[in-house]
Amino acid sequence: MQLLLRITMAEISPPIWRLIRVPDQYTLHQLHRVLQIIFSRLDYHLYEFQVESRRFEAPGPESEVEDATAIKLCDLAFALGSQFTYLYDFGDGWEHDIVVEAVLPMPSENGPDWSPRLLDGERAAPPEDSGGPPGFMDVLEALNDPSHPRHEEIRNWAGSTYDPDTFDTWAIDHALALVVAWGAV
């Protein structure tokens, strides 16, 4: 089966969200990698999934929860309307609310591609290490006000092309397709 997932960043307004299709044979760790691509992350912080009372992280010497590389999405019996949470960067505290919008059959071997795909989304994700939702609001304030004392510093840090209102679904889906084809998911 495939899951149609809507992922929305918590505590951000207007919302930043993505709609993806992902095989339910993917592990939570593989889903983490997909989320890294679609939210333009660099994957150098810890993460955690919370599914009801269960918690999952990448295996490590300090991890005290379940192994995200050992559990597949299908093992969690997600159904239409199921909800769970993805946390990324425990210092910044980026929380993502995930809702299962549909459970779809897998296409036949001769059918359309069944790899994960980005179907839709709105707004660019906050730059890595921008301080969580409160820090991101400060970043936006500085970016939107050329007279702000930190405008030039923040513009240089975020990059000259960063536009919080622009999201290119096609480009990010293309990047996701390449990463999958190269075996990095």
C-alpha cells in the first residue's frame, strides 16, 4: 500500500505544509529522509517520531526509544485519519504534524512509479538552525524590513534567493526522485 501524508509544521502561521505519497514498506527512518528532502533540511540533527505512546529515533548509543530503522510504516497499522508527529532538531524544536489522508493500493509492476513523491505544498521551510518557530518569526521580521538592524546579516545567512513565500513543488519532487534513484533514501 501507499500512504498519502499531509505534513504541517506546527506553530507556524501562515502554515508550511507538504503532501506526499510514500510506500508503507518504508521504515520510519526512510520517511525521515523523505521529510529532510521535502523540507529542505540538511539532516545533521536528531529526530524522533511519536506514534501514540511510542517513540522512535535513529539507533545510537544514547537512544532510549525504539529503533526507527527497524519499524516499517505498515507495522504501525496507519489508516485514514491516523495522526503522528515528527520532531526534528531537539534544540530548535521543529514539530511536524502528520495526517494520513488516504491509503492507496500500490500500482502494478507495469503501472506508474511507486516511489515516494511530493504532490503539493506551500511556503518555503525555515532555514536550518533558525531557532524554531520563535526564531523563525524573528528571521522573517528581519528579512521583511530593510531597516532592521539584522536585515543584512540575516539575508546573508539565509541566502540571497531565500523567499519564505515561495515553494517549488516540481524542483523538490525532482530532487526527491533523484535521491531515491541514487539509493539515499
